[in-house]
Amino acid sequence: MEEVYSEADLNPADVSYVEAHGTGTKVGDPQELNSIAEVFCKDRPAGKPLLIGSVKSNMGHSEPASGLCSVAKVLLAMQEGVIPGNLHFQSPNLDIPALSDGRFKVVSENMAWEGGYVGINSFGFGGANVHVVLKSNPKPKESPVVTPTPVIVPFSGRTKEAVEFGLKELAEKPRDEDLIGLFHRIAQDDIPGHSFKGYTVLSMDKYEMDVQQVVGGERPPVWWVFSGMGSQWSGMGRDLMQLPVFEKSIRRSADILAPQGVDLIDIIMHGTDEDFDKVLNSFVSIAAVQVALVDLLRSVGIFPDGIIGHSVGELGCAYADGCFTAEQTVMAAFARGKAISQTTLPPGAMAAVGLTWEEAKLRCPPDVFPACHNAKDSVTISGPPASIQRFVEELKTEGIFAKEVKSTGMAFHSKYISPAGNKLREALEKLIPIPKKRSPKWISSSIPEKSWATPLAQESSAAYHVNNLLSPVLFQEAISHIPENALVIEIAPHSLLQAILKRSLSSKTINVGCMSRNSPDNCSFFLSALGKIYIAGVNPKLANLYKPTTFPVPLGTPMISSMIKWDHSISWDVANFGAGASRSGETVVDISLTNESDAYLAGHTIDGRILFPATGYMFLVWKTFAKLRGTSYDKCPVVFENVSFQRATILQKEGNVKFLINILEGTGEFEVFEGGSVAVSGFIKSPEEVQKEMLPLKPIEIPQNPKFIPLNESDSYKELRLRGYDYYGSFRGIKACDNEGMNLIIIYIKNYLT
């Protein structure tokens, strides 16, 4: 104890309370408490006795868990402000002077906790002595300030019921930001054995929950997919402005666009369909929201292993890849919209058709062109409005899906948009004076794979993004590079490509959208997306979305222990440790024929006496040996050597028999005691290679015409009974044999003793 306080640079006299090991033994208590008096009472002020107690007076000796019970008692005392009373203290032990001379005060009744340091003793019978110093947390609990912003809370457990219980308990408590901060911190790392994950999104008047079994356990490759035109909608940024990272990003983009006469805040918060008919408004709002979503994902530690963009979504790729700054991204979108709006272009239209890419190239009229290869049987076409309308009607009469889509009167990704190319190039060359090299993560959807080695494909340059505007979108070809086990996150104001991604990618792929125009609350929708990402195997740092939690959390924060449910679905067959274990330091096992679990042993009767089976001693040693290694006996192969059965143990029909098992860890030598003397001794070990210990036994050949007299079960046990072996019940495992015992048919009932 002196060493602990010396290392911690603490004065033992500053300790207010000591939670003693306190087993209540005649020899142990004086040794411990006299040592405590010597260490803690040396310089203690007069009239200020050391408070002492032991939780064993309240609950008994919990053996190896006793130290944790002491810690739990002290933590509860600190939390509730009351030290529980030490029970059954009536008269002081005269061998402990400090109990009588005023240096100690036993907390025999509940006493107010006034803070300070606590020392905790815990001693093991093997000689391990531990002392822990805890300091009471003085941080007060502030009055909660509940905000309307939804909050996500992740949770994991060993069973689905455990996760559901924990999340429900949390959701039904008054919202506590410090408690939520604890959950956020815990979820940053996977917990071994937790095969179920879930989350809840808490809002002011409701909560939603999702719990799934975790498959595999490895982090999946993360791919970001940026949607293009069509993902814009009225009010698309309103809900997410509650999240500080998103709001900061949007306002930064708004400040960048303000000198150009664009009110970004008004567009994304209050924009109407008429506002989005202006292509410039659509481009800048999509780009700004995508930049803000990237900022959000980065803030919680989610980064991509692969990036793909659809049409104007490749501007988002440039930002995600580090080729563009946020300013360059939104200004490139502005330049794209301005070039189109300031160029006199022929009227255009676009339509989605249920054709393959090759079929579209063969069937489109001469003035209509395949513009976007979205999926295997989904193509967007561009052309003059009249030609598009006629072709759509033609396909419909053939029963082929065809539908015109909004494109602000433009025929994007075709020759009809090419007049805007020069103006866009001029603007982008000023915006991107020194283009950055694209990383291998960015899979191009605007340049065919056969041309990826060309200079045009190497950099996120003005030429690259002009080509993006003018060339077909090869989205289907790009997403073919996504691994089948990937987590694909769609980054856009609306999850426009979810149906295409689900049809085109492997069933093992997990697809998550960040926003949806169909959701009544996109803040909760985005947080649910983060929850799905957490379940998929990526652990977001969710605390970064909210006001930071400072640790330790304040005193009075609800404890999480009551929210934890354990997996009790498996029954573990372990040794039963009796009361003698705490005195002798040996494993003690009680056997009583009156116990249902032991009653079958009465069937092992020899010469009229019920004898404990020889295999029983070995089985007890085996189970104890396995327990020392933290496993079960059926998962712990062992080898017995030099086993000596020194005497038999007779079991009585009434009363019990105690076996004491000692195993020396170093040598594996064991002894089984009964009645104060050794019954069995020997050696036990765990083989390094099990196969090398196996006996090379040959298969038994049963003769077709045996020369001995066959005996059935009844005959066999009649012969044994005549010799004094009166087996019955579980010990009658012989189904047939011969009169010389050369050949047997036996039944195994999964009981090593019988």
C-alpha cells in the first residue's frame, strides 16, 4: 500500500475511506487492518478517524469477483452520496487496536459521502494483493438543455434482445447529453463477442430503432457515389442545417456564391420548382449540398476507398478526392450553369428508356443519342423535344418502359450541349490554374476505361470537366468496379440512384442514401444513414456531430450497467465451489446423492457399497484444469499421466461428500482429497499437438462366427452381479457381450463418469 501511494504521489492521510478486503477471519483481519492503521493513520489529524467497511458484510465473499464488488460499492456510494452501512459489526476485535483507540471508525450505518480519496483492498488466495485508489468526481451535473436537434445513439450487444433493451431503456429516459456521450465513445470501437449492432434516433417526441446481426465483422470497403441532375428539390437543405458541420459548410458556399448574385441559402431552404428550372440554381445547390455532406462524413471519420460520380456529380468526386477545394467545387458548378444559361442552345429533352446501351445506340432516331448508361437495361437519351416524344411513344406501344425526365429544357451529354463547352472551358481554366492529379480511388464515368491512360483522364482539369458535360455518362461501366462486399453511400440531396444501385450491384453490397425528398425529416434520415453505416461495420465518430462531452462525465449521469443484458442462452458446466474454498484455497466440490444432478451415481454399486467412480475423480480434475484456463472442459483436450488411485470413496444415501482438488500450475501435478487424505494423485497437461497424443488404434473386427457364448444386456449384468458389480441406471451401458468379455457393444450417453 505504501508503494501505491508513493508512486501516485499521494499522502495516505488524505484518504477518507478504506474499503477493506475484510473476510472476517480470525487471522486475516488483524493482519490487514493493522497494516491499514500503520499506513493510513500515521499522520491523520486527531478527531478525524479513518472510515472503514467491507461489502462482504452485506453480500458475503464473492471469491474472484469480490474486488469488483468492492469497486461497485464505492462507485455507488460516490454516485448516490451515501456509504452503505457495514452489517453485523457489534464488538471490536481486540487484536486490532485501531478499532478501540479511535483511529478507525467502522461505517456501521449509512453515512453521507463527503468526497475525497478512497482506498480499496482485494487479496487473492494465491498471494496477489491489489490496492486501488479512487477519487470522487467533483464535477456537478448541470441543468439539462434539451435541443430539438435529433440525436443518434449506437449500441451493440451479444443478442438482439440485449441491444433492443439497451436502446429502449435509453430512449425512454429523459435525454441526457452526458449519457449519450458515453454511448458515442463506446461505439467508436468494436467490442469482441458483440454480434448484434443497432441504433436509435431520438427526436423531441419519438424515436426510431434498428437492430441487425453483424455479418463477418470486418470493415467493408467504403464507396461514395455522387448523383447528378434530378436530385435537387425544394427545401432540400432545411433540416440538415441543424447540424453545425453542415450549416457551416453551406454558409461557406453561400459566401463564395454571394458575389455572383446567387443566394444559396434561399435556394436550398426555400427554393421552388420554378427556381430549379434554372439550371444554374440546380447545379450550385447540388454541388453545395454534396460538399456539405462530404464535410459531415469526414467529420465523423468516414472516408472513401472508391469514388464515382454521375454527370455533374463528378464535381463532388473532385472535392472528395482532394482535387478541388470547396470554393472550386461550387464555383465550377456555377461556371457550368452560367456557360449553359449564357449560350444559345437548341431546345432539348431527355427520357429514361428500358433498353440496353447497345439497343439504344441501334434504335435511337438519327437525332437522338444515348446520354447516360445508368444500368444494364436503363439508359437516358437526349435529343430534340419532338423526336424524344415520338420515340418515347413508340417504345410505349411496344411495351418497353419509356418516360421523359426533367432536364430544364436541355439535351445534356450530347452534341446539342457542345456550344456551351468553350465558355465552360474558359471559366474553368481561370478557376483551376494548376490541375491536380486524380487518385486511383476516383473511377471516371465520363471517359471510357480504354482511355483511362490518356492525358485527359489523368487530372481533374478544365478539359476533364468540359468532357464530362459533353460526353455520355458511362455510369454502369464505372460501378462495375465496386467490390461485391462494399458499403456504397450515395451523396446527394436525394437518393436518386438507389434503385439502379440495388439492381446493378451484388446482393452482398450495402447501399445507403444520405438524403431523401420523401422523408419528413432529413436530419433524422441522415442520422439513420449513419446508423446503417455503423451496423455495416464502419464506426462513425458520432460525438463529433454534437457539443463535445468532457470526461469524466458529471456525477449524477445515469449509469449504463442497468442497460446491459447478458447472453444467458448457453449453460456452462462448471465446477461448484463450496464454502471451504475460501478457507483452504482449494477447489471444493460437493457430491450428494440427494441432489438431482448427482443421484445417478447411486448406480455405481460394488459389493453392496456405492463407490465414487474412478472416472469421476479424473473428471473433476479435468473440469478444474479447464476452469483455470478460462474455458470449458469439452474445449480443453488433456492428457493424464501417472494417475494413482490410492483409496475408494464411499457415497452415503444421506449426507454429502466433499472433494478438494489441488492442481499445481507449473507442473500439472494434482491431488484429490476426501476426508483429509489423498484419494487420487497424478499429472494433467494440455497437449500442444493433440494428434501426436492419439493412440494408433486399429478398427475392431467383430467375428462372424464367435467362438464365445453371446450374452445380452440382462445376462451381462447378471454375470457382473455375481462378481459383486451391481450396476444399474446410467452405469448399465453394455448392450451385448460374450462370456469372455472379448467383444462388447456399449452405448455412450454423453457422460464421462458412466
